[in-house]
Amino acid sequence: MRPDGGAWFTEQDLALLDALQSAPRAPWSRIGRAVGIDATTAARRWERLRENGLAWVTAYDSARTTTVAFVEVRCRPRAHEAVSEAASALPWVFSIEETAGDFDLLLSVAAGDLPGLGRAVHQVIGGMRGVRSARMRLGITLFGEGGDWRIRAMEPARRAELGVSGLPSRTPYAVRHNPRASSAEDQALITALGGDGRLGYTALAAETGLSEHVTRRRVQRMLRDGDIALRCDFAHPLVGLRTMVVYRMSVPHALLAQTGHALARLGQVRMCASVTGPHNLLLQVLLHGLPAVDPFEAQLADSFPELEIKDRTVALCARKRMGWLLDTDGRAVGRVPLAPPEV
């Protein structure tokens, strides 16, 4: 609830978020029709949410062009806040969760290749003042991510009107070299879209110095080829999703792909990936509170008898998500544009 007793999000706001999760760049006429309001009202409601840091649309390199790792950081006494702030400023640390478990921070990091990723983690993060240890798990296959997750505030038939399935896709990390590494034009476009994924082609052209024709062609090509991803995100705690749990799990390798794909389709699962290390699955789950943990794990036990939960860690709060800096209520309060490490 807001300080004045009102709700941060109305039911219509939630439906609007659902529509934009499914079609982040759809015209307001299509979004409004799916939600049941006119285009002008849809655009006005969205602008209110965006201006207050309650919701935003962003863009970033897709898993297929990126080498990703999840880094578990243990901090020295009283150094937790300083380490978190220093990591937040790094453009290749795209997400940060403060945790309660056997590590203090979970960093999601990205680079163009494995050597660059290794140098960044070991030299920069490992060398930070206040860091006691940094353990890295490499991402192998992404079964579902935040851009696939849906708040499910619309009727399925309404969502179907947008013409998108919203089903998670299985994507190996870094399946090919990032072709934009030498393209300053494409990098400028994705940086601009990272700040506002709904920017029109005229505004994108003005911001990047490209012609509108070139801007349209390049953006449509990157989206078509799956080189970039778009996501509508929002302040999770203010809609009641105050608990994120990070699970490390194991499943027999023969069942890994089948299990990962099925887990990613669960409504509570925000991210599911196979990773290196002794436990081959990493899961991030959004729940309405700690009492929801046991029922969720009972659901897992019933549906996946071969799956073993090896560890669960509760995220106390998210400090950064896909480059966006967040306050303790999950509202966007700043942004560090994503970029690869230079070490």
C-alpha cells in the first residue's frame, strides 16, 4: 500500500503489465484492446508507472550471444553494503540479490567469452575490498528467464489476442559469437533500448544518430534473429511478490532437459538454468511470502520425484536487475547501462 493508503498497482495496471510482458513493443492500440481500455488511457497509465519507477521495459543481449555466470560472494564482517554498492556500479554485473544463506550476495555477470568472464570475476570481484570469497557457476543452458515469466493478470484469451505464446524457450548460453562486438551502431541501439525498450524508431534514430530506416532495419533484424531480448519488469514487492528463493538442485543428466523445461513453465519460477558445479540446476522462484515455500516444495516433490533440492537461499532484496538499480521496494531508481568487462 502507498503511504496514503492506496494501492501502488490497480487491477488494470496489472493487466497492462501482463500485456507488455507478452508484447513489449506492441502499439498502444493493441495493448489497450487486450486490456480493455483505449490506447490513450493505456499509454497514460504506463507513463505513470514508468515515471514512478514502478515498471519499465528494457532490452539486453540474449543468452545465445552471451557468456553468463552466477557468482556467490561471501563478504567480510560489515563489508556487505560496500561490496554491494561497488558491484552495482559494474556494467557487466547485470543483477544482484542480497541473500540469507551460506553466501551474502548472488551476482549475475556476463562477458563476451570465458577468458574475459574469468578475468572479470577473479580479478575485479575477487579483488574487491571486503570480499572474502567468490564462487562462480557458469550458465550452460537457459530454460526460462525473467523475460519469459508472466504475472498472469489477464485472461489467457486476452493474452492470445497479442499473438504471442509467452512460453519459455530453451537457449544454450553463448551458442555463437556475438556479432555486434564490432558494431558500434547496434551497440548504441541496444543501449538506448535498455533505457526504454518502447522507444519508437524516430526517437531511437535521434538518440543514436542513425537514420530511421537503418534503425528500424537493425532493430527488427536483432529481434528476428534472437540476438536481443525485451522485457517488461516491475517492482515485485509492491504487488505482493516479496519473497524470492534461489534453489540449487540436482537431477539425473538424462532428465535434465526435460526437467528444466518443465520447471521453467511453473508459474512461480522466474529463472531456470543448468549450471556447472556439483548441482546442475539453478532456480529462482517468486513467492508471496515465506509460508509459500513449503507448499511450493511439496509441489516439486509431487511433480518431479527425481529432483533433489540441495540448497535454498532466500533473497532479502534485489539491488539490481538487468542493469536497473532498485530500492528496497523493488522500484527503479537508476540504471547502469550494460557493457562487457574491459579487463
